[in-house]
Amino acid sequence: MALVGIGNSPLLDDEEYWQNLKGGFMLGGLPMANPSGMIQTVSNVVHGYREYKTQDAMIQSSVMNREYDNINRASTAEFAKLAFQNREQYVMSVID
């Protein structure tokens, strides 16, 4: 039970253990405490920014495609309406 912190632990009064624990936390637990952690943090920020810009471009592209499709449907409906009003020659000249 002492290994899980319940009861009297033999490490409770071990000063070297506590110093090593604090030093290990400072070096490995904090991301900015060592150079590799700093590089990883910068890399994560750059990766997150690139992912955000990619998603933004994809969303903008899909919105533009949707609007372009709406314009195409509207023009197709207008051509169909003109064709049904016996203006086939005008419709064919616009399409060509």
C-alpha cells in the first residue's frame, strides 16, 4: 500500500527522491522548459495554423461552388423558359 501513497512510504523522507522528482517535472513536465519541448510547441502552432488555413480554403471553395451551381441552375431555368416561349434560335445563339 505504501507504493500507491497510502500509509507510510519509505520515500516520504528521502530528500534526493523529492529533488529528482521536482527536477524531472521541470524538465519533462513543462513544455517550454527544454528545447525539444519548445520546438514541439512551435511545430504544433505552425501545424494548427496550416490546418486552419486549409480548412478555410476548402470551406471557401465549397461555398463558391455552391453559388456557381446556383447561378448555373438559374441560367438553365431561364434558357428553358425562353425555349418554351418559342425563342429557340435566341437560346441556341446564346449557348454557342
